Amino acid sequence: MTTFILLFLQLLLVGCSSSVGGGLPSETESLPLPDTTSKTSDSTKAPNTAVEPAKDSLKTVTIAMVGDLMLGSNNPAMYRMPPNDGKDLLTEATPVLREADIAFGNLEGVLMTDSGTSKQCSNPKVCYAFKSPDHYVQHFVDAGFDVMSTANNHIGDFGSRGRANTKKVLKEAGIAFAGMLDKPFDIFERDGIKYGFCAFAPNSGTMPLKDLAGMASIVRRLDTLADVVIVSFHGGAEGTSYSHIPREQEIFLGEDRGNPYAFARKAIDAGADVVIGHGPHVPRAIDVYKGRFIAYSLGNFATYGFSTEETLGLAPVIRVRVDRKGVFLEGSIVSFRQEKNAGPKKDPSKGALREIRRLTQSDVPEAGIVFEEDGGFHTRKARD
């Protein structure tokens, strides 16, 4: 509770400094935010006031989102590294990602060229440590990623040193990120739209997924500071046997992985506009609640060397279009598929679309989502 009281006070200071023209906190303060001098044109917006659209700003926003990203690990040996230094892994997906106004992914591991010291695993069969070289961040930049979650079970694979280096590399690359205890949220701007982003997971060193009250307090404050609020979570049981949403706490390998269904609704009740889930390594259903979009799990997207059997290989790009207030208008699913030692490739069979449609119609039929054969989707209400 003390942690979240401090976070709330720090969020309050962000709003106060903005309202008097002081901008965002500097990096020397306890809750660092990115230097947005080159991106943000309106640093004096007071909290709780209506956002006036700039003449050149977008009336609607398209957000592209994918699941887990781990482009190759040089731990414990170089055999897990991709050919051509990973430059080709995201090539096919890049045009799809860059068509959107912003693109999101979950960074499943750390960015650190140095060897470092990995975590100790009691059971190597279910425990891995992932680390990609610093320069791999450029692959994300080139593909068009704007914001990433660092709230997951692999951000701590190389301890505080790995976390610190990952933050440094992402910041220098201009990619917004959040999810660690010392970086619970981020605020960034693209094309006249201000985004608030926060991320949560059930893992050590990350913002706690199961503290719904604490999450809601952060989201409520971000809602006063940003046009569109995006919340990410790493939760739910893993694997092909856990594609469905049970609407209850999910326990996997003895660990409480949260209740994604309840989490997403609590986030939207607090002011979130888009909620993005990942962690199960397979796609799950999508949902629309109170006019806001939810993806319960996007599965794996570019996870070099991971298993790609059955639905583990499905790699969707979901694109949603929202208005300036974050209200869902329509979306589309672009189906990719991973091969074990390659990046995501376009899937003519549209496996990801078919799986997400099946799960959505089974698990959240009340959402009233209509799927088109070309991958587009909308709610009946939105089209009425």
C-alpha cells in the first residue's frame, strides 16, 4: 500500500508540474519519465481539463499490438541467436506495424550485450533466462515499435543490472516503456495525441498484477494527463491447454497468475481505453467492454527458438481504431505464423483470425463482436 501511495503522490506531481509549465519530472527524480521535449508540444496541459485537438492532430488513432518479442538470446550460448544478426526477423511484419499510428509489443527478456549473471533456476525444464544484445533494439525501431511492456517474468532474468541496461537502451532508442517498480508508467506523444501507458505482471520487480486498487489509482491519474490510456498485463496460465478465459484466478506451476478478465474490467472502469494482455504464449479472445477494447492474450509474435507447435505458432497483429477519447470504433486481425527458427510470416490460412474468432464467440459472446473474412471486426452496437 505504501508503494502505491508514493506512486499516487508522484503522479500528482506530474500533473502539477505540467499545469504550471514545468513539464515532466527530470530523470533524477524517483519516478522517471522519458524526456519528451522533442515529442511533446503541449507540456502545459492542466489535469482534469478537456484536451483541445490540434489542427494537425489525428481525429482517430490506429494502435497495432503484438505479443511476446524475444529476437534471440546470447545466453547461455550463441546457438540461440538468429542468422543475419536478427535483421530479417520482423521484415514481413514491418509494413503492417508501420501503417498504424503507434505499435506495441511485450519485451520478453532484457537487452544487454554484456554477459551478466543470470537468475538461478531450480527447474531448468520450466525456467529460462533471455538476453539479447543492446543493438537488437534497432530491430524494434526499424519495425515501427513505439511502446513496450517490461512487466513480465523475464525482465529480471539478469537482475538489477539487466533491468537498468534495458531501460537505458530503450530510452536511448526513443521507445516508451513501463512495468518495472521504478518505471510504473510512461507518457508519450505522437502526432498530437498524448498517450498514457502502464504495465503489470505477477512477477518480482514488476508492478503487481493482483493489486487491482493500486492499478486503478495509476490509471485514474493517467486518464487526467493523457488522451488515450493503454494498460498492459502479463497474466494467465500458459500453453495450448489454457486458451480459454476462466473468469477466475489462474494458477500455473503453483503461481497465481491473476484474473485477466477481472483485471481488464477494473482497468477500464478506472479510465483505461485499451487493455492488452500477453503471457499465455497463445492467442485468447478479444472483448469490448464499455466501448473499450481488450485483448486477453496476443500470444507469441517473434520469439526466436520457442516452440511453435499448434497454436503456439500463431502470431497475430491486432490493429484497433479508436477516437481521441479512446472509444473503440473497429479493428482488424492480420494473421502471421512463426516457424521455430524464423520470424513471423504472413499466414494465408488466417489461423490467428480463426482461433481468436472461435475463442471470442465461445468465451465472451456478450461482447457482440462481428468478424469479417478479411480479418476486420466490429461490434454490432458500433454499426447500429
